[in-house]
Amino acid sequence: KQEVTQIPAALSVPEGENLVLNCSFTDSAIYNLQWFRQDPGKGLTSLLLIQSSQREQTSGRLNASLDKSSGRSTLYIAASQPGDSATYLCASTGANSKLTFGKGITLSVRP
Amino acid sequence: GAGVSQSPSNKVTEKGKDVELRCDPISGHTALYWYRQSLGQGLEFLIYFQGNSAPDKSGLPSDRFSAERTGGSVSTLTIQRTQQEDSAVYLCASSFGLAFYEQFFGPGTRLTVL
């Protein structure tokens, strides 16, 4: 059974800092890995999708990497802003097409 | 274009009543998924549809939960005889296909069982 872990559960950084959010998974037999953002009381916004054959994906200030062999993915946020404050979740897609989620990292960017 | 929509956005019901939650996927998306997000459990997968069929119902928490999809579009998640532990946010997602495709989520339905 796939387990996805995100540590730490919460992170507070000053504005402008570059930061890395970590995600680890136990079963490397995944189709892809997806990073989401969730604002309080809202649904999930898809940020980046990395297919299992890819190493990384970039969108604006966000860069996500995937290392299947070590069961790790990272989300890099450059020049963080207060508007980046949210919960960030990673999820892997397994053979039955379901997403298995980590518990998320709640990020606070201080002005 | 329009994203995934869900209704109602909030539902408060009494223990023992039945509730229906609705999901309208993005037009053209053949795959549809239901997830549940609760404080203690995080986000958990419930069921998915490819077209109108649901090959795997093992994620449904109990036989009080059922889901259907008609016309390859709208889906309804029904919870019978609701219990307090059913209180959660129910999220729906859709994608162009299974496995390799990005899933797009709706805003969710917050269910509170009193």
C-alpha cells in the first residue's frame, strides 16, 4: 500500500526566501506525481504534474522534481511571497488511478 | 473554460438522514473521482468512474455510500443514514483519462452531520 509523507507539517519563512518542500513515497510504481495547493476552506489547485518518465517540471517560480528510485519529490519555490502562504500537498497516482495524498505542508510566508 | 463544480457547497443534516452530493466535471473529461477530506484522515480516495462505470468501489467507507454517473457526465455521491463520522469535505475531480492525466478538483461540499 502506497504511503506518502510530507515533513515538516508546517513551515514559516520570511518573504523572498527560496524554499524546498519535500515529499516521499514508499512504492515507486507510480504513473505520476502531482503537487497541489490548498487555501483555507477551498478546493485543491493543481500546480505541477510530473510523469514517471520525467525528472522535473517548471511553472513560473515553481519547480518540481521527481526521483522514483529514491521515492522522493521536491517542490522548489523561488523568491517566496506572502501570497504563497497555503497548504501544499503532493499525491502519487497508482495503478488503480487513485491519488494517494500526503498530509500536506502548511506554509506561511512572513512579510 | 468552466472548472469542476460541486453542489451544494455546504450541507448540514441530521444523523440518520440521507444526503446526495453532486459533481459536474469539466466538459470532455471521461474520468471522474470522489475523495473525502477529514481532519483526522487527511485526503482519502473513495471511488472513480471511467465513463459511467466504476471498476473499483473498494474505497467507499461502508455500504451506506454509493455513487453513480449518468451520461458520462454528472455524478452523484449518496450517503444513506448519515453518521457523525461522515462529516467531512467531499471533493470531486475529473481528468481526460485515467492514470497519466492531471486531475482537476472542484471546490468541495462540506458535509456536517449533527
